Amino acid sequence: MMTTDCKFWPRCSAPICPLDPQVNERQHLPGEPICRLLCEVVKPDSLSAFVAAGIGEDVHAKVSAAVLPLSARWGRIRQGLDRAAKTGSVLNPSFGKTSDA
């Protein structure tokens, strides 16, 4: 799987991509963005949001598998993913929201 398999790749500026085969050779500096798919995969029911957005289950599996190793290597990514897990989905805004009814 390659970075070009990501639907956001053409306009992405995150230096750490879980789909990049050479991700371990990259650096993540303070203030740099975190991969949108990494931020999505930590949310509740992320697989459904990926599928609804037309992103394949194989991409979801690859990104999911990258969360722990990337979080362990870069504390800034771990902190960003902890924050992202508490917000609604950007891929599909109806996912991850609770009803007040």
C-alpha cells in the first residue's frame, strides 16, 4: 500500500503517513499536521465512517495497525490522536455523535 492509495494524498501536508512504506524514516516536528486518516481511525465506529466515505477496509486495517507504533514513536502524534478520539468524524459527520433525545 502506498501514500497514493489515500484519497487525501494529493492535498495532504502531514509528514507521517501510515500508508508510506518508509514512514519510519520520516520525522514529525512540532506544529506539523497529523494524518487525517490516523485521526479518524481512533474514533468510535471508524470502520463504518471509512466505508461510508468510500475508503476501503484495507486502508482502515493498515491505518489501524499503525496507530500504536506511530504513537509510541512520536508523543505529539499520540497527544493529537488522544484529542481526535474525543471529537466527531470529519469523514462522515453523522458518525460519533450522540443524540440528546
